Amino acid sequence: MSFRMPAEWEPHERSLMAWPTHPSWGNHLGDARLTYAGLANAIVDFEPLTMLVNPGEGDGARQSLTGDVEVVEIKYDSAWVRDFGPLVVVDDDGNRAGVDFRFNSWGEKYLPYDDTVASTALMLEHLGIGRTESAMVLEGGAITVDGEGTLITTEQCLLNPNRNPQMTRAQIELELGEKLGIEKVVWLPNGISADFVTDGHVDAVCTFAAPGVVLLQGCSDPTHPDFELMAANRAALNEQTDAAGRHFEILDLPDLPSEPFEGTEIGVAYANLVLVNGAVLVGTGEYAADDQALELIEEAFPGRVVVGVPAKLISYAGGGPHCTTMQIPSEGGIR
């Protein structure tokens, strides 16, 4: 059978999240859990959600969660399920399989991560979805797909020697084709300059809104470290086409807002949005650009409700709403 990775706007059975763990948040663990609970409770207004919790923490999590949230106790070390969770693919008959790529904690940055690696197989077993392995290191936040054979990623991440030093660009493209049904890989050079964790994940700078249409992070300030990086991304996207030979329609997101927080700069990446059945959840930070971003995203996803969700604390830990979730496509593979 020929499998493909569906686009995130295709129907979901549910979403996954992982309850924040202490090593990831330090003194902010309580607030992090409230932020995650707010996002989870927003998701279940539109689709079911499975929340992973470490053994013994289920009762505490349930007190903050509402609606159709299933709480499942599985050991893990990281709250970023986008990056260690399974990438579920479907075939032409609607059968599903979960691809378990290798996870090396973003280039061995945070130890230990053995429980996180083992959790993916346990998730798939719980969901009743068959598992297939890949020897390639890949995080879900490093890619965005259109469901029609096109994948966008960054050279900064996928070609980083701390991921797959033994693989060439061509070998990476081949593995993405075999495991995810990708026919064309579109390479952007850069992530954002403030991405100190993931080495340039694409979900902070670019996401598909429809086949041939992308939301792209820009930067209009020549003095900002993102200025040349984002200009290079736009130039690279303009020079490439998707699997169907289309040139991309680019929808420019407003400049990434940021503010100082405990000695670092935090900023909400509007591209790091979450698609659920009938809605788009967008991270906000009470910034002047929030309304502009929400309006643009509403235009990009006609027929979907757009909901702003507080995301500053998620950004503080190096991610965004998209990083905290993983979609599970519906059985049947309906486009």
C-alpha cells in the first residue's frame, strides 16, 4: 500500500498533548500546566484530546482539564509531543500507520530522554494504530506538509550534523518519500534566530494553509537578527515549486513580537498554530500584532473559527502551541 501523511487541515480523530514535566519548566511548572490546560480545553471544544501524563500525575491533571479529554499515564521526559509523537500516515483505503522516527532530544541537548523514545510505541498501542520504524532522526516540528506530496523544512534543522550526520540531503529526501509519501521536499535555509532549542524548526517560520499556499514569517526591521534570515527564506520559497509544479502563494505574517523575560527574549510565533476540526488555534501574547495575525490567519483558513490562545509561557520554554500537540488523522483518510 502507498501511504501519505495527511495535511493538518484534514479530519482528525483526536489530538495528543503531553502534560508539562518538572525538568522542562523549573519554577514555572504550575503556570505551564495552567497554560497547557487552557490550550487543551480550547481543543476539546472542537475534537477529542488525549493528554499523556507521567504515572501518578493523572488525578492532578484531570482537575485542570475539562470536556472530552482522555488522560493516559505513560512515562516520558518531554512535554513537546509534536517532536517525539508518531507521524500517522494513511493509505488509499484509509488504513493508518504510525511512523516512529528516531528522537535524539534535539541533538542530545536534554538528558535523559529514554522514556520519551519508548513512549511513541506505547501511544500507538493505546490508539490501536500499527507502528513502523525509521532509523532517521526527525521531529514533527521540523516539517509541514500539504497532504499532496509536498513537504517544507529547513536546511538548518534537517541537515544539522547533530541529527543525521550519516545521511545526505538526497538520502533524507528518499526516507521522507518512503515513510511519509513525500514527492517533493522544499528546503528553506533558516529558522528564527531565537530558536535556541530545535535548530531551526520550520513550524516557527512557515506552515501550509492550503496546497500551494503558505503562511511565512517575515521581518521588516533591517536591524533585527531575523531580517536576513527571513529574507533568505522568502527568496528560497519563491525559487521553488510544490509537487504539482505550482509556485507558492505567500501570505506574510507580521513581524515576530518579542519581549524580555528572565534574561531572555520570548516571542510568540504566529506560524506555530494548531489546526483542529473546524478551527485554528493561534498563540497570542497581548501584542499589538496579535489582531493583524489573527485576521490574516482567518482569511487563510476560510470556514474555520480562529481562536487566540495565550502562549507566552510556552514560548519561554522554546516552543509554541503547535509544538505541544500532535494530530491523529481520522481513520478513512478522507481529504
